[in-house]
Amino acid sequence: MSKDYSSKLPSEYRPISMWGYFGYQILFAIPVVGWIFIIIFALSADNINLRNFARSQFCIFIIWFAVLMVGAVTGVLSSMFEAMLH
């Protein structure tokens, strides 16, 4: 006999379903719109689980951005694009 305690929790503590995480991850993967939603959810989501998930996605975005900037500054990206074109 399983008991569902999540219905008794306040809305800000309710867990997100697996399909919820899946859908949010697809939403956050959209290039510009997803980034805007990441910032909105990371700063103002009522559900703590959604806010923390958006913050983790935002951290991943910042890490990728930093890696791309280091690659662009060192010229690695330009040499990769040049190699792809020839």
C-alpha cells in the first residue's frame, strides 16, 4: 500500500514529476526563449524544486558560455571552423 504524501505538501515544496523535468529540460534547451525562461524560473519560481532545477541549468549555461569564450579567445574555435570548411 503506497501513500502519496506529496498532495499534502504546500505547493512550493511539491516534487516535480519525471515528465515535468523532461519538459522543462526541453524548454530550457530552446536557444533564446529557453534562456529567458531559465532566468525567470531561477529568480522567481514559486516551487523550490523548479527554482533549483532552473538554477542548475543556468550554471551549466554559464559553464558552456565560459568554455566557448575561452575557445574563442585562444583561437581554438576559429581553427576548428576553418578545418571543417576545408
